[in-house]
Amino acid sequence: MNYFIAIFFAFCISFNAIASDAIILKFTKGSAAYTEWKQSNRVGTITPLIDILGVHDSKPFVRDALISMLKNTSKSEVILDGDDHPLERIAIVEYTSAIPIRKLLISLRALPYVEYAEEQSEHKLIEIPNDPYYGYQYYPSMIGADSAWTYYLNQSKRDSVLIAIVDTGIDPLHEDLADVIFVNSGETGLDSIGNNKSANGIDDDKNGFIDDWQGWDFASSIDPIKGDNRAVPGHFHGTHVAGTAGAITNNQNGIAGIAKSHRLLPVKVGYDDSTSITVSGAYEGMLYASLMGADIINCSWGSPSSSMAEREIVNEVLRSGSIVIGGAGNDSQETAFFPASYPGVISVAALVQDSTKASYSNIHATVDISAPGSFIYATVLGNSYGFSSGTSMAAPIVAGVAGLIKSLHPEYTADHIAGVLKASAIDISEKNPQYQFVLGAGMVNAHTALSIQNPQYAEVTQSSFTDTDNDGMYTPGEKVNLSLVIHNVLQDADSCKLIIRPIEGQYPPMILNDTILIGNLKASTKYAIAEKVQCTLPLNPPFNHVLKLRIDIMSMSNLIGRGMAELIINPTYRTLRENDMHLTVTSQGHIGYNDYPFNLQGMGLSLPPHDQSMLFESGFIVGSSAEKLSNGVRDISGNDQERSFFIRSSVNVLKPGLKSDAEAYAEFADSSRMIDAGVSVWHRVYQSNEEGMQKTVFVVYDIQNQREFRIDSLCGGMFFDWDIGPGGQHNIAMLDQTDGFAYCFNTVDSTLPHIGVAILNDVQLQFHAIDNDGRGNGFSIYDGFSRNEKWFAMSGGISREMSRSTDVSMVIGGGPFSLEPGMQKKIALAITAGTSREDVRKGIAIARDLAFQKGIAKGFTWNIFPESTRLIDISIGLDEQFRIDFALSKQSEVEFALYSIEGRVLRVLEKKIYSAGQYTGITLPFSDLPSGVYFIRMRTAHGIDALPCIIVR
């Protein structure tokens, strides 16, 4: 035996990096797109996605061999879709499109043949240093394993248990593991012609995996597509986890695994490279383990990102009867961690030797139990032993205890075993006062878990709040109701009640009924509690405050379980649905969504009956230059929004309002930094159900100068990233030259709505159409939106009149204008929808009239684009100034100059950019000039024009 004490790093597969070029997509049942993909053997190009993704490739999320095993197993309770299993409809799609991943996913989810679409998570190991000189195996006595083993061996009936280690492989030659590694009887012995089944290249047990006599390698370098039957480790991690859970006991070698020599199934999902910290095929490995009959599956890996596809696999594994145990992650954060946090999986946090939380361990309400995780001494490669730390090590300790329970109680389900582990746990709340409710039920107690008689455990499985006005927005002082569902997991419980109290905080709610009697609870039964918890929310909480309530479940005087309910109150967004244009309004000037790029807070902007959002992102922009600009739209990286504004008031809604059926109000301001515009803004949205206004909203910004000096050349307006139809593809953004409004529509599907946006008040129109991919004669915003690009788009007049037919955005606003300190200027817009451009035109006309009548905004004028650029007229005023009338067919920089008859330059006006249109009254002084004939010349980017003028004194 080699007693080499290795210096190692602690690991839990715990890092989430999003692959930017791959997504997971599930087809809807029976869809033509799925049928075509299946006929192509679930690989290759998916024809309906070409318009959105361009060049792409696909492969199955769950390989054919596992699908065949699922269909042939009697464990699965899933109803097949005809001949198909639901997991068969999930694809991994690799693509090259430049569309940002968040926008792409939202677009794909709107497709009728897509059940869901999500990012593909990549799982990696996270390293945490440890100390190799600490000691050996302190944790068995800490969790009562020594006495648990004695109790276990004294029981007359002990079933064999198979524990799967889905990890980086197990060293098959290790002295403390070799004799407990699983052997597949269907792939061992001799075949009919005398060859060894483990190496004859034949799938003897017909499970779809050739020669899998001792597990399978899902991250093979030999055959990356199918894998291979050599589940031997590259990285040491899996061997350490395996030894912690199930190293052989009483063999006069090495260490003692918690599970007392039960069998270990190696399922390799780590690469062969010993330095690689990447994991591949982990969820397929979990599914394989369950189909091979694993009672316990240990998953010391994960990601902070949840996945619907991965959850489907977890649910299939749980239905098969396997018990899944996972580490809570090593990110030192209060966060959910998957697969550990999926319902039905036992999530394990890590402790140090004094039963306090390990500094690296994640915590969360989804944690079920805690276990020692620091300086765990176990098996490593080379027939050696070493230390490692992490929730990766805590999880197999619990897996070992779960294996012992399952051995004595083979009838127990995953819920039962989780219930016993929690009911028997050691209370560590006094040692971890700041981590109550996020370290699970306490520290695992092996002896009590095995010996406990008539255990009782109940838990809160569902909690949902409703507000009195049913708008789903929980505002200060509002009354709310909490509905609860209780699951009595284990034995019958009598005389039960719920005790509800706020978890300590500065903003507690008033709970009107803090004790609810629920009577007797039958074993293995769920109860929807009839009486609702009634609360009045605090009056002055901060924005987006998380309110937490503790629910204790009592049987007579005994605590048999507890739970927690959470609610976000005083949110910074509200949704308006008073007419057919449904939209969300935020406290920082956005409409649509509050959380770009995820777009989960709010509903975008949509129309019944489908309520699919046509707006991916919007936001307010105001400034006097690229260097003095405030905004809340995507930043130069494209992955987040600039956050120039701070909230002065959350969104308040009046129904009815003073000028419409619903009105939303909010106030925000920038910080007046050198890079800010130096303004505060009152934001209002009006929604009316009057005739002709059912598909229109008014959006108004009152901009106030909060600096101590005059601000010149201010422009303000809105950015819109439209998605009319799948992926926002085949959209055109343009300016209607007849009536001066912005317009967006889908060029392929005429049944989709057309959208118009119009300025309502007395400002010069600014408009810029954007090809999001940048392939036209403009910039791209897929790679981010710089401040220079924002300023150019909002201050250049009509700087780009029309986009290509592609995924598009637009900027529309007004300016330039000046503001004295404390003075205000309005930017008011109408957003309207119709079935055609003419329908939108009518809506805009009605909106402008109604805005004038209601006092919302007035004074916008539009000059139709002239056919040519020219000087129209020169007139002389009594104030001794020439007045110049001119027309521009396109936006241009314009310079005016006054010449003598001899051609000498006498006056030059400063160059200025003008939008296309007709202009009157540009002044040029002549008070010091004698009588005579003069010329005024206009120079533009498109040419020169001149007219004579005469001064008579």
C-alpha cells in the first residue's frame, strides 16, 4: 500500500461559461420541423432555421443508444409521442450567426415548432487550495458514521446498492476501489465462439453500448461521438469522490468509504487530459447510470444555470427510481446550483470541521443538507491518497449515507431518503446564525439516519403570492395573500400547524394570521392549505426588495419541517394592459423589459391574441455630445445596458388617469458626472381605449437641466430594437417622408403588425435606421452600441432613412435645443400599430390630434422632403438681416456665405448639419454694409447654389 500524501486542490465542478455558438432546442410534438429533422437522423441543417441562424449544424442532445434504452426499460413512466420519446425531440444546434444569444433565444422561443430554446451550459472544475497536513478522515466520527456502521452490520437484511459516480472516471486498479467497481454481467464472460464479451466488439447485452463491462466514457478522446468503454480517469477528481463515497472498508488498506463497500459504477464525463477541468456529456452520463440500475447517482459537478433540457433528463432519472445527489457548488455565493437545485435532487453544502459553513460553499434555499467538505482524505490516482476540499467532497459523504439507508430500506423513494436525511440531521443553526435556511436541515447524521424510528418530515413544496389588485406587482403597503402546498414526506403526523414569521430584516411585513391549524397529515401526501397567509407589505422598502417569510411545520410541539417563501416587492417596472397594446414600463425610461438581455422582467410590447413581444429592447437617450451622454440602452459590449440613470421614484400607475384610461409615472436622473448629460427626467406613459387609440400609447419624457449652467445642443429620443416576426428577420425600419414618422414592418409575413413611432411636440426630428448586423451602409449593434454611434444616430437629423430587410433597430427623437438651469423640454412620442402603413398613418394622425386635445404634446411640424437641394428665396428684414429660405433633399452640412459683387467674402455663417426638409428664416446680418448688389452662396455636400440680393439705403 502506498501512503503517498498528495498535495491537491479542492474541486467541485462549478463554473458556468456559456457557449456562444451552441444552443439547445426542443421541437414541439408532431411538428413538421421535427419530422424533417428526425428523417435526417437528427443531424445536420434544420431547414426552417436557416433564415434565423444562417449556416448551422445539429446533433441529438440524447444519443440514439440512450433513447433505445429508455424505450425498452420498464422503469420509465413517460408516455411516448407515438414512437418517439420526449427527449428524442431535443437538439444541440451549433451556429455562426452574429445575432446576440439572448435575442436569438427569445426569437426561437416564439416559433410554433419550438417547445423551448436555451443556452448550452459548459461545466468546469473550480480550484480551491487546501492543506495536506491537516489529518486523516476526521469526518466519519463527526457525522456518526462509526456507530452507523455498527448499527448497519447488526441488521439482518441488507440489500446490495449500486452507487454511480458520474465524474472524471475511477481508477480501476486502486487497492481501495478495484473490488467494489461495478461489473456488467451482460458484457463479461465468454460469448458463443469463446471470445471475452468485454472486448469482442459486440453489444452482448443489447443496451446500445458495446463492451460496457465496467461503465462508459462519455468524454472519450478515442471516439468523441459514441464514447468508449474505458471509464478510466484523466483527472483525479472522480477517483477521490469514489473513495469518499465507497472505498472498501476493513481491508487493511487505506481509508473507509461511507457506503461500506457497496458497488461503484464509473461513468466518465471528464476528458482524458489529466489537466482538463471541462466536463462533457454529464447529463447523458446521469441517464446512462439510471438505466444501468444505479440506486444512488453522485454528481459533484454543476452550473449556476438551469436548463429545461437538463431538467427533463433529471426528471427521467428520478422517475426511474434513482436517487440523485449533487454538490451545491464552490462559488461562495447565495445561488441555486444545478443539477443539485433541481426539484427531487438532494443538494449538499460543505462544512468545515467545527460544523460551520466552508468559506467556498454556495448556500441557497434549495440546499437540502450539509456535510463535511474540507480536507477530505480519500483515494487518488497512482494507488495513492490525498486531500481535497469542496462541495464535491461533501456530496459523496451524503451519497454514502443515502446508500446505507437504501440498503436497509430498498422500498424508499428519493423523497423518502431525502426526508430521512433531513429528519435526522444535526441542527447547526447556532453555529451558523447568518446562514439559517440556506444550509438545509443541518449536518448529515449517519447513525440517526439509519436508526431513527417512525421518522417525521414535512416540507413546503409550493408557495405563491397574489396581490389584491391582481396586477402581479407588489407595491408598498399593499395587502397580499400567500398560498402554500405542504408535502408530508414520511410518517403520519398529528395535530399539525404552520407558524409563519418574517426572517429578520429592516422591512418586515405585518402578518395577520401567523398561525394556521392544518390538522392531521397522512404519510406521503401533499396538501394544498385552504387558509391563506395574509400580509400587509411594508410601507418604505427599497426598490426590488426581497421579502422572506419563514414557515415552520409543527406536529404538536415538535418541529417536523420548515420552508421559506420569497417575494420581490416595490418593483421598478409595471405592465399596462388597458388597451390592445400591452407593454411594460420601467423606472429608468425603458418600455418593454426591465432586465436586458434576459428579458424576463416584463412582457415587452405586444398585441393580442398572441402577445408575442415585438420589441427586444428600448431605452431613452439624451445628451449634448458623445462625451456628455446619458442613456439606458445596450453598451459597447452589447452584453449589458449603460446605466446612466438612477431611480428617483418607482413606476406608479393610475387607473383611470387624468388624461387617459391608464397612466404610468416615474422619475429618474443621471449623476451629473462629466460624461453625463446633466439632466433629470419625468417619464410618463398614457394608454387610452378611446376610438382609434386601442393600439396606441403615448410615451413622454420631460427633460430638466440640473446643472448650474446652460446646456446647448441637447438631443433626446428613444432607441427601439424591433422584432416583428421570428428572430426579427426580414424587418425594415424607415422614415415615412409624407408624414414624418418612423415605421417598421415585416417584409415576408403581411399578417404581422406594422409599427409606427411619431414625434408629437415642437422639436426638429432626428431619425436613424440601423441594420443590426451592420451589413448595410451603417454600423452594427450586434457587437455593441458605442456612445459615438448613439450620438450620431440621435443628432444627425435624418441620417439614415431606411434599413435593409434584416434584423433592425431605430433611433427617433428631437433636437437640438438649449436648456437654461432648471428649465425643461419635452420629448413626446406616439407608438401605434396597424395592419398596413396606411393604417399606421391614420393611427398617427389620430394620436397627434388627441395628444393636442389632451394637452399631452403639441406643435410638431413636418416638411416633406424636397426633390432638390436649392436656395429658395432671400428676403430683407427691417432688423437689417437677410432671411434665407432653402430646401435640402438629403441631410447635409450647410454653409452660408455673403459675397460682394466683386466676389469678396464678407460674412460666413458657422457650418451646421440640417436634416432633409424645407427651412425658412435663417438669418445673416448686413447692418454695416453699404447699398449695393450682393450674393448669398449655399454650399452643401451635394453642391453649391447662389442667389443675388440688393441693399438699398
